Amino acid sequence: MPELERLFANNAAWAARMLERDPSFFARLQQQQKPEYLWIGCSDSRVPANEIVGLAPGELFVHRNVANLVEHTDVNCLSVLQYAVDVLHVKHVIVCGHYGCGGVRAAMTAQPLGLIDNWLRHIRDVHLWNRDELAAIEDFDARANRLAELNVQAQVANVCHTTIVQDAWRRDQAVTVHGWIYSLHDGLLRDLGLGIGSPEQIPPEYRLY
């Protein structure tokens, strides 16, 4: 299929460029990965994690799903989180949403979409918890962008409430959880000021020790 052959050609060109810049790049990369960051982001193809933060392969451990959710029943996400914290010893977990998120916008409508409605229900919960604030925002796009921020806030909390992160804190491992949002409009990241690095920063009801 010609459209797929283009991807192989792009890959070959990329590999050649990397070797031209650094002949030992792949030899060094295959030895081990030592990223300091775990990125939990949206699957949206317009938000390429490594590229927007300018990090090379091996420098950013990445998990992506629709609308950057972290749920206590999602074994996939929790497995990534545990590997990042317990094995790779990342120092920072970044939950990054983005403005114009299709998952967030879909969760704001009553239109049935099928299986994904079960996933989007988690964002509907965030909408419900903040409905008074959101109802006061008349413009749909502005309301959706605010919900994207609130969703990041909720997912940061979910990361901090896991046994994985709290076990790391209990053994005095330095792990800080951050909430960021990305703008498709200008390509810039914004820190939502949610940095949490100890159990004292979360509600006592969620502290496990």
C-alpha cells in the first residue's frame, strides 16, 4: 500500500538523520532508558508528547489515551505508572490535557457514541462536580476548555491517590505530579499549578499512610 510505504520511507530518512547527527545514538539508546518524566496525555494526533517538549527518544516515558484519563480500574495506565515509578524511578509525572480536546467536547453532548461513552463518563463526572462553574460560561468553546483544565486537575488527583505514588512517597522516593494543558492555537504549554509531591498535599481521606 503506497500510503504505508511512505511511512517506511520517512522512518528510513529519520534514522539516517539521527545517525548523521550522532553516530552512536542507536547504540546508546538500546542499552537502557533513563527518563526522568512520565507523560500521561491524550491520544490526539495533534499532541506529540516528545516533540512539544523537545525531548529525544529515551527521555520521556509516555502513556496516552482518549482525554488523558487516569482511572483506578485501568490496569493499562496503572501498569505504565508503576513501571515508570518503581522501575524507571521517574521524578515527575505529568498529566497533560489540551484545549479543543475531542473527548472532552464529546462528553459535553448528549449524542450517543457507542462503547466510548463508558470511557467518557469519567469526564461527565468531572462536569457534574463542577456544573455550576461551567454553566456560568456561555461560550461552548470556552466552557469546553475550562472542562479540559478541570479534567487535568481530577486526573492529577487520581494519580496521587494511587497506591503506586503513595508507596513511593512512603519510601521517600521523590515523585512530583504535575498538571499541564497544551494549546493547539499557539503550540504552548501552560502549567496549571497543581504540583503535588507529598501525601500532605492531598485530602486525608485519600492518604494511605
